Amino acid sequence: MRAAPDAGGELCIERVALSAIAERFGTPCYVYSKAAIVDAFGQYRAAFGEHAHLVLYAVKANSNLAILKLLAELGSGFDIVSGGELARVLAAGAAPSTIVFSGVGKSSGEMRQALAAGIHCFNVESEPELERLSRVATAAAATANVSLRVNPDVDARTHPYISTGLRQDKFGVPHEEALVLYRKARQLPGLRVTGIGCHIGSQLTDTSPFAAALERVLSLADQLTAEGFQLEHLDLGGGLGIRYQAEERPPAIGEYVRTLVAGLGARRMRLMVEPGRSIAGNAGVLLTRVEYVKTTAERCFVIVDAAMNDLVRPALYDAWHDVRPVRVEPRRASRLCQVVGPVCESGDFLGRDRMLGVEAGDLLAVMSAGAYGMSMSSNYNSRPRAAEVMVDGERVHLVRSRETIADLFAREAFMAR
Ligand SMILES: *Cc1c(COP(=O)(O)O)cnc(C)c1O
């Protein structure tokens, strides 16, 4: 993660001290680095080089409009999973021809919305979805470009909640049924088969499951080609992991892309990937302030003003995020701490068993929080959502203001008498 101490020992994002951001915008606050996003996207681009490709940023990782606009300007496409995300990417200036719609539960309304926008492709995940898409497209006198998401039945060896490419998962069409469904897609009105895809999971720290999935999808692609299908693209999904802990060694973006390009061999399909975490994850921190240090006979709790409603990954996946003091006080003794939030759940922790020397009022940075942080946040415990700030060199942009208490119940009403 790109946050480094300055000459005075204070943690900075690019050239801005985190304490200055806390002073100006309050805490909890998500802070992103523009340079880190530009750099990660550039690594994808550089690794594909001359090979025909499209990088589709997975919007669900972080859907802030400023991030979407930045990526659209860099030439990124977008992988969306809802009508809400479609509206966001269009508002951010995305070209419809760069939008791909994934997800197992697309409603008819979402299909109509995407057809009207003229998106590049629907990643279809089941037979009933294929039938619905055909009906919706026909009624709209439109043609939907279709790619089936194949479930290659490979083990991504990641957390079960973010593993999606095994036979028992709800995602994709089973490998052995895909051929039959492709033949059906060819017969149905309103559809045009343009590609094939898969997505096997998230936070993968090894290239071998990607290579295995590619091999399985390619064997199907070759069968389809033999049957006269003209596949224009192959979409390998997202899933490349990032480094949350020092000992983790996920493959570099370049190594991952080169594995895919090499696996494709002499085939001439356009290669697409849908990275989310590997673009936004290490571009953000969650800045929080210590409210209390509470010592019990058993433990030392560092109670901070951010909570599981702001960053749910530790509670949901038992995920590990580094927690660092914004200013290291060398003379303070460290002790074993539980970094927890104010929410009324024992699962409300941001970091367990951390060696920290902190006091009330100190600032902490929860690292690698740029992906699946703000986008998974909620208002649980009637907590307004955090502010979001984008740093660009020495400039600071507020890209989402902190929610107000009034926002929390603005849409609620008393029952009529
Ligand atoms: C979540 C998701 C992604 C992004 O995954 P990352 O691990 O963040 O790269 C891409 N494609 C689909 C279909 C997804 O569901």
C-alpha cells in the first residue's frame, strides 16, 4: 500500500499527511491515492501490450464516481452487476461499448436498461436468464450480445464466500451443460453470441487456478469454434489478489496477464479481464481515530470511530488488514491490542491481536481498504457513512461528503393514523 511516512515520521498518501485530512474532513474517512489507481490500471495495459484486450474494472470493488470517471478517462471498460452500477458508470462518462453486465439475478428491468444503453455484452449465467434476455430483447426490438459465464469447476483456494468457480457455487453454467446452452442461444431470437467467460473467485494468490480455468474454458471455446460459433472475446473475470499481509506474495499484475496471454496460444480472440481489488484495493486506507483505550483483566481494546458498518471485511471474511498508527510515537510501549469499533456486535473488529502503542485521540490507518470497503458499507447502528477523499499529489478532493444524521431517515415515514 502506498502510504509512507514523511520526514517527520507521519503517514502520508502521496504528498498529503493523513492527519491534515482528518483535521479537515473528520473521521472515519476513506482516503484514496489517484496515482495508485493510475499505476495499477497502467500495469494491466502495459502487460497486454499489443494483444487485443479490454480491461473491465469491476465496479463493485469501489463504485465512487470519481474513481469510475478516472478509470473511464484512462480507457477502462466496466464490469457491472446491477442497474445501479450501470447508472453510475454512465454518469461517470463510460462508453456503453465498454460495459459488460455480470451477475446471476438480472431483472427484466435491468436488462431493458442495459439494452437501451447499448452495452457491449451480457454475461449470462443460466438457461432461464438466457430465455428471459431473449424475450426482453425481442420485445425491445433489440439484439443482446451474449457470453455465457462458464463454471469451470476449479478450486480458487480462497475464502469460501469469495470462491465462485466450483460446481457447488451459484455462479455460471456448469461446464458440461454450456455447449447445449450455446446451441440454444444460437436459436433464440434477439440474441447474438459473441463470447465466453468465467470468474472463479477473488483474492487469488497464485496463477495456477487461473491457468486451469483458462484451459477448461478454451477447450469449450475450441468446440464452439468447430461448430461454427464466432467467438470474439474471452472474458477471464477478475480475482487477482493483493498483498494485505507482508508474507503474502500474490502474483504481479504483469505475471498474471502474461499467464493468460500465453494460455491463449495462437487463438485470435480479444482477451478481457475484470479486475476490481487489484486496481482499487491498495489505493485506499480507512482513516480512523481512537476514542478510548479500554483495558480489562483479559485484554486491551482500542476502540476506534470506524466500525464494521464502514469496513465489513474483517467481520464477514475474517479478513486481515494492517492497522498502522498515523504517527509513530517511538517512546510509547506497544502492547497486544484488539482494534474494535462502536457497533454492538462482538464481530465488530478491524484488527485482532495487534501490537500497538496508542492512546485516545490518536489516528490509525486501516490499510488496503480501497476495495470492498466503502462499497460494502452500511448504516448499521444508524451510523452515517464515512467521507471519501481522493489525493492527487498535494491536492485533496472530497469525492463523497460524510452522510448526515438527517440522511439516515430522510426516506422513512410514520404510519398513517
Ligand atoms: C467480484 C467480481 C469481479 C472482481 O473481482 P476482484 O477479485 O475484485 O478482481 C469480477 N467479475 C465478477 C463477475 C465478479 O463478481
